[in-house]
Amino acid sequence: MRESRFRLRLLVVGLTMVLFAAGCSTNGNNNHAGSEPANSAASTAAPSESAAAAPSETIVVKHAMGEATLDGVPSRVVVLDNGALDNVLALGVKPVGAPTVQLDNPFPAYLAAQTDGVTNIGTIDEPNLETISSLKPDVILGSKDTHEAIYDKLEQIAPTVFVDTLGYTWKENLKLQAQAIGKQAEGDKLLADYSARLEEFKGKMGDALATTEVSILRPRADHVRIYLRQSFSGIIIEDAGLPRPEAQKADEFSKEATEEQIADLGGDVILWFTRDTDHLLKSKLENNVLWKNLDAVKNNKVHEVDAETWLSGLGVQAANIVVEDLFKYVAE
């Protein structure tokens, strides 16, 4: 009996020691957790869980055809006109595809060094939808007045952002295109630099700025087109603070003049461009007495400028070249 009681006591003592040891072990683990928070595992997982839960960055752009939503900053950009090509390159992005004026034409010469590797997607008037689709663009940049008829088809390929028109709205177009490709700060800087250079031009012109009338002409085979305020070159002349001759002050894109309307072509400086090999200036005007009596002609202030920039550029790089031409030919 005594032996049984003794064994029972030993068993109780043994169990007590085991329970005590277990309690010490538990307290020790809790103390260790105090130096590393109990939720450390959850904290470690939090970034990946947070990243998974966070919505992807989107860009929402209101444009001429409505609203476009882009899933993040696009890296593959297709452009549908020279203005968008010029602007996107200036913003530091090389588009994967762009059109040319005519199918066999190269990209504009002033952009040649920047367009190596850009796929030709057809012409500005007839871009090839199959080629565009094969390039897998993240965004397509075009204009309502040129490509409205194919907007729905383009939208099926990728989010599409359209400016309203080309030319005299080039600064607004640059802002919209910069927003669409996540380059707003760069776009603002380009416009600020453009304005600063114009201020330098105005300073160099001094008092002559307000009295130097500039005429912008495009001689064609049977007429001369006069470019007015609502043209690309026309709005740059206005930005520069230069007045236009009385016959060229209409708030319109252009007007036509024939050989009988030579007086409308005059100005203190005449700047002209053309794509035509045979045109009215060379064939008839140069030998016309009325033309020879224009102030700009008599004072040797008639200068040919590049049609690719003054007429077709439509972007910030072309605009800057036009400004440099003003330094060269007007502020000389």
C-alpha cells in the first residue's frame, strides 16, 4: 500500500514538473514574439497582398471623340499624322508605327534621324488597319477631321485618342498627346521652351516687330494659296507678334489668289513654300511688273522656306524650325 502511494506521489510530481516546463516554454515563445511582433508574418506578406489589391494605374483622356481609358502608360504608340509623329518623338517616345504623305514617301526629312525602325502604316489619308493591328499598339493617336470615318475600327484595335483638327491647334494637340502617353511634364516643358524662344525673337525685333508685315504663300500651278491665321504657320506668325498684310487678316485657314490678285500677296517679308515643281511664282509672277513692285520683292525680302516644316510639320519640332526661320529671314 505504502509502495502504491509512493508511486502515485512520484507520478503527480512528475506530471507537475512537465506542466511547469511547458509553461516556461510557452512564456519564452511569447517573449520572443515581443521582440518580433506577432503579426510579422502578415506584415511580410502585406506588400504583395497590397500590390495585388491595388488597382492598376490608368490614364483617362477626354478627346475629340469622347473619352479613352488606357491601362497604364503606353509603350507601343501608333500615330496617324505628321503632327502626332513630330510631337511624340519630341516627347521622347518612338512610335511603333506612323504614316507618310504618300505611300512610297519617307518620313519627313527633319525627323529622319529619329524615325529609324518606325513601321510605315500606309498614308495619312488611308492608314492600313491590318498593319496597325499587327503592331499591337497600346494607344493610337489621330485626328477627328482626318480619321473620324475609321475611329470605331481603330477603337477595336486599341484605345484611340483624337485631336479635333490639325494645324493652328498644334499646341493644344501636343498637350492632349502628352497626356495620352504619360508625358505631361515633358509637354509643358516643350511649350515653355517654344514661348521662351519667341520672346527672344520679339526682343531682337524691337520696335520693328509691330510694323513688319509677313505674307505666307504657297504657289501652285494655277493660283497662289495664302495661308492665314488658322493654319500651322499662320498661328506661329501670330505667336511671334508679327502683323499680317490687310488682305491676309481673315480668321480663316487660307484663301486663293490668282495672277490678277498680286496686290493681296504683298508684305514687308514674303515667305513661301510649295511641293509643286511647276508653279505660278516661277512660271509667271517673277516676270510680272506688279509682282516686281511689291515692297518685299523690291527689298529682296522674298524667301523660300521648307514645306515639310511650314506646311506639313504640324508639331512642336516643326514649330521650332519655323521660329528659327523667322530669326533668319525676318529678324536679320
